[in-house]
Amino acid sequence: MSKRRFSREFKLSAVQLVQQRGYSVTEAAKSLGIYPVSLRSWIKRFGSESAASPNGEAALRIEVRRLREENQRLRWEREILKKATAFFAKEQP
């Protein structure tokens, strides 16, 4: 069986369930379908980062990262379309 990998955002959300929403480690782990041991290690690793991000700052950082990636992809697609337009413009008499 292969080892499951979780994104950083998922781990931070899981930590926030325990620290900010008041779930127990066991309850949160069970609802997310992960082992409590994994969640405890994420709390040790990301706990201070999650607690230092009041009012959704972590969510904002996640959204900014997603938007930057999307922006980069859209710029790349635009460049491809520019090149394709130039190529096809040359072919027509």
C-alpha cells in the first residue's frame, strides 16, 4: 500500500480544527480519515504557525499562492496563443 501524502494546506486546516475550533485530536483525525498520531505530529510542526495566523491570514496566504500559480499558467497560455497567432498569420496569403 502506498503512503498517502497531504498538502500543507490540508495539514494547516487539520491543525486549526484542533486549536481554533475546539475539536479533540481524536475527533478531528477521525473526521478527516487520518491517524491521530499524524495529526499530533502536524500540531507540533505547524501549531505555532497556525496559531500565529489569526483572522484567516493562513487562508489568505494560501489564496495568494493559488492566484500566483494561476496567473503564471495564464501568462504561459497567452504566450502560446501569441506564437500560434503569429505562425498562422504568416501562412495565409
